[in-house]
Amino acid sequence: MGAVTELADRLARLETKSCRGEMVFKEFVKRDERQGNRQDEVEQSTRRQKGQTCKHQQQALNGFLLILTCDGEVFFATHSIESYLGFHQSDIVHQSVYELVHSEDREELQRQLMWNSFLPAENASLPLHDALSPQHSHLLERSFTVRFRCLLDNTSGFLRLDIRGRVKILHGQNRKTEEPPLALFALCTPFGPPSLLEVPQKDVMFKSKHKLDLALVSMDQRGKMLLGYSDAELANLGGYDLVHYDDLAYVASAHQELLKTGASGMIAYRFQKKDGGWQWLQTSSRLVYKNSKPDFVISTHRPLMQVSPTEQFDLPSD
């Protein structure tokens, strides 16, 4: 666990050295450029090199980095979270982590986020300042599993993750409190033998984001290339505009199930491409919540087969 924690710490330092990770880091770089200070430019180059190293390390990990405040907010997640849970990074940052985990695991997760939950009897009255010292930092290490919501269609709705890391000070927060803000800096990896984990083929599957009425908000690049639409064209489409007429009732039924239960299950239907042809898609959809209320829909699609504009799907006559 020491090596994992060390790597998590290194990634965390690189990701959160500025206040809000990547966004604040970019502003920091711009500020240095405006100042035109040669020393700052050298330091800026060093930070970029470290950031590139961090990127390669993240790609090599079988998992993703997650930073959770001890109040239960998702402070940061690496982009690779999408490959494991189906959520885009921007969809979950600053959301409550308790809405993303199984209801039976929320109490345990809350306990893991409390810095003093696992203090031994002889250190029961240890103040936070001392707990953060190198001598006692091992008391803030965490290793546990939790079931996270998963939007990918190769799971039952949740994916159990092995979470390993340490509770640390979350620097860069402008909060005037008696105790510094804390967060769990952790590496999250799928729990179980890799051979038992079905990893989706990234070159085949694609995702889309929708409003609650299924109107398209965005689609990833793989989907746009397959179907032939631009962002501007997708932005003007309703939820049913490109669904084959014969499949409308089927998709509408799945939509009702989605709004009622939070998930649509797997459906197969025809979606019109820009060239007029029809693309069969296998799709599963799930609601994403914000402040305990449905906020938007994430759909995961797997292309099945294409039908040219001239092909007909007539039933054989008796």
C-alpha cells in the first residue's frame, strides 16, 4: 500500500498544487506569462514537465484518481473515471459523492472520510495537528471498497471499487475555520481479478448526454463520427427526432422506465444518420442526480449494424 499511497500523493500534489486543479493551474500559467519574469518562466516549464509526467502515470494506472472532501463533495477526478464509471469528469465534480455510491455503502464511506474514525485507543484524543504530522500520518491512511454507480452497460448498475489513499489537508481553500479543510486523496481501481472485469471497447462504444426529455445536449467524438452530425446540428435535435418511426413506441416506453426507476435497461433501435441511412444502436440510459433531483441523462451506445437508405425492413407476406 505504501507504493500506491506514494503515487496517489504525487498525483494529488501535481493535480491540486493550485486552488482548483487544472482550471486554476491554467490561470496561474497565464499570470506568470503576463508578469514576464524569467524565473517564473523557468518554474512554469518545470511544472509543465511534471504535469506531462503525471499524465503518463495516470494512463498507466488501472483506475483513476479521486479527491473527496471530508464533507462528501467530489473535489476532483481524473478524466479516466469515464472509462470505468461512464461519468464525464465535469458531470460529477462538486457533486455529493453519496449520490454516486450504493445506499448501503454510504454510512461506511462517511466513516472513512472522518479523519478520527480509526484512531487507536492510545491516540483517541490526538489533535488533528498531530495526526497530520509524519509521525502519525499512517493513522490517516485508508483502504476500503465501495460500490459506485456505473453508467456502462457491462455492469448491474454499480461497480465495486478498491479505494486506497490518505486523508490530507486540501490546500488552496479560502476558508477561515479553526481546522484546515481535509480531503481523501485516493486511487480507485476495480475490485476483483482483471480477467473477470469486462472493459468496454473504446473504439466501438460512445456516449451522449441528454435533458430529461431526451433532447441531446452533447455526444462524444466517436458518436459524431459514426452518425455524421456536428455539435451545432445535434444541439437542435429533440429526443425522438432521429428515431425510426417503427421504434418510437419502444424508445418511449424505455424513456418512461428511465424516469420512473432511474435506468432504462438495454434497448435496440434504429437511429438516423446524416446521410439518411439507419444505424442500429444498443443503448442503456441512466439518470444523473444533482441535489437529490434528476438533472440529466447519460446514455451509452454500442453500434450494431447499418442499414442503407434504400434497404427496406418489410415483413414477409404469408
